[in-house]
Amino acid sequence: MSTATLKSSGLEGQSAGKTAVCSVAQGDLIYRGYEIHDLAEHATFEQVAYLLLVGEKPTDSQLAEFKKELVSERALPQQVIDYLQAAGPMLKHGSAVPMDVLRTCVSILGNLDDHSQATTHQANLIKSKRLTAKIPTIIGHMQNIIDGREIVPPNAKLDHAANLLYMITGDKPTPEMARVIDVSLILYAEHDFNASTFASRVISATLSDMHGAVTGAIAALKGPLHGGANEAAMDMLREIKHDMGKGVSVENWMSKAFADKRKLMGFGHRVYKNGDHRAPILHKLGRVIAEQKGAEATEWFDIGEQVQKIMLDEKQIFPNVDFPCGMTYFVMGIPIPQYTPIFVASRITGWAAHIMEQHANNRLIRPIAEYVGPPQRRWND
Ligand code: SDX
């Protein structure tokens, strides 16, 4: 059987259903009617999380109540903390990476949740808030353990995004840094039927539970063709800079990458062919942080902008949100293996919205396949 026969279309351009959560189109990106530039400029992640989970923009009192709930749910059960400690050697050994450990923590949270088996809207909303609140703490504690330092407990005085950064680094972020990480969470929160969200819908459509669907979504997001690209994009830039140190220009590096038919991480998109609406927003914010940090930081954006120009000139391919994310998180001092877990800390809101939408009006998702295998034959021939 030739692999060419089995090459999948990847369902390119095919609608797999309806959703009221988000619209991803060449012209614009809309979350429940609000356009992404409007949200990035005027909203906070907590407001966007509420919008995705509940369906409407929160009033001041609803937002205050929601934020209070999230803060109250940030702490982790001891069983998860014990697992994180046990995972330290697995992470050190390399047999487990942070996305795997995060995925397991979500499973353990499911085992401990008194609503774990329920698929009602009320139970799902409670679980959505708990996961939204706890995933940043899992990331923070995990990084503290990797760094061999004392665990940094959540800070109730910090907003969601700032607290995430604080727990990872141990330092309270400046207002500018807090806003940039907050906007990055807004940009990452939701993107209609992307691979990980669609995985969560397929799992939910069997009437399986939210923790199971989120576990599957985390596994899907980990892949470098999807969420894992933000880490891979920064690794690629570090490889380019390393080779520049040996006299290889960006142009020559790119020519060799093209000759080797290499997939350049953080570029291209299944839907966006004229650019990812989110990328310029994050690039601009990240560059401001880099310029505050000085020449060593801005050099990453200089190299990145050269790569972008060559990709556009030679291949007519634009960067997606993962490309500026890699550079931005790097200059903010976030360890590269936590980039995709941070993507999870944001996308949990989109996944949860889709899981609730699927459970609320469900039909099993089961497409058909086109058989191209051997013609019928008899076993004893
Ligand atoms: C995310 O779906 C979403 O909404 C996802 C996401 C979200 O918010 O949920 O937006 C987040 O996952 C963004 C994408 C992150 N992935 C990467 O950055 C990995 C690198 N990108 C590529 O692997 C690719 O662009 C995909 C996977 C993103 C999309 O691939 P497609 O639609 O299957 O397109 P393709 O691989 O068939 O490429 C079409 C052509 C090919 O050229 P030919 O072989 O036909 O000559 O474009 C080329 C590809 O080689 N191409 C690239 C490229 N992306 C496409 N060439 C080099 N580098 C790339 N990155």
C-alpha cells in the first residue's frame, strides 16, 4: 500500500459541525461575537474566560464573583503535589516533558473531583472553573520542582495571568509584563475546531467526561504541528542564532532549510493563508518587552523578523501566533518547556466552552472512511 494512497486530506476545508463559541476566518477571529483586536486591547483574560465559559461579557459584579471563585480554586490537592514531586526525576530524565506531566495532573484532578462523572452544564461549569484556576498552579509548581526550589504558592493578590508568571519565576511581574502575558492568554484562549478542541469534542460526544476530554486535548495540543510549535519555534531561533555564531547567515540558514524541505516552526496555518490575526498583536507587545530588556533581547526579534521576511518573500507563508509567542515568552524569562503548558492554561477555557456546547446538544461524532485496502479475499485461499 503506497503511503500516497493513504495521505489524508486532514479534513482541510470541511465543516465538521456548528459552534456558537468562535469563528476563525481569513477576515477576522471572533470569540462569541467579539473581534480579537477588540478583546486584546480592551479585555482581560478573566473577562474573556467568563465570556467563553458563560457566553456573555461579565458585569462588574459577575466578574468580581468569577475572579473570587478562580482565586479560591487555585490551590492543588496534596495528591497532585505528591505526583508533581514524583515527576521531578521523570522530567529530569527526559522520559516525561511538562505537557505529559500536566496531562497526568489533569487526570488526577478528575479522579478527585466530586463532579468527575457528571456531564450536566452545572457540573461542567464548576469543573471548567476549577481547571482554569488550577492549571497555572500545576505549571508553577512543576517549574519550581524542575528548578529545585521551594514551591511558590499562588498569590491571591495577583490577577490570573500575573499569578501564573509569579508562580513560575517567584518574582512579581511588572505591570507591562503582566499585561503581555494576559494578552497572550487572550490570544490563545479559543480557535474553533483546531485539532485539540476537535479532539475534546469527539471525546465529549461519546458522553465521556470533561477531565477525559481535556486530557485528550492536552495530548493533541502537545504536537509540534499544533501547540508544541511555540516551543519548537524558539528552539529553531536558538539553532539559527547558534549557527550565526559559526558564520552562517540567516539567508543561508533558510536556504538550507528550504533545500532540506524543513517545516519551519511557527509558520503556516491550515485556515489562515494571509496571516494569523493574533501574530502581529503579540509580536508588537513582545518587541516592546524586548526593547525594555536591551539589545540581547531585541536581537531575537531582529532574527525573527529576518526569518519572517524570507518566509514571506520565498514561500508566501506567514507566521502564526506561536512564532511571536516563542520570542515573547523567551525574553520574559519563561522556560521554553512551559510555553505549551501556558497555551493549555489559556485554551482550557476554549476547550471547556466546546465541551459544554457538545454535551448540551450532543450527537456522537463518527465520520466515515474511504476504504483503499486490499480487495476482499478468503482466509483459506
Ligand atoms: C496552531 O488549527 C488551529 O487553529 C491551530 C492554532 C490554534 O490556535 O489552535 O492556530 C494553533 O497549531 C498553529 C500552527 C502551529 N504549527 C506550526 O507552526 C508548525 C509548522 N506549520 C506547518 O506544519 C503547517 O503550516 C500546519 C501544520 C500548521 C498547517 O499545515 P497544512 O494546512 O496541512 O499545510 P501543509 O503542511 O499541507 O502545507 C502546504 C504547503 C506545503 O508545501 P508543499 O509540500 O505542498 O510544496 O506549505 C508548506 C508545505 O510544505 N508549508 C511549510 C510550512 N507550512 C506549510 N513549509 C515550511 N514551513 C512551514 N511551517
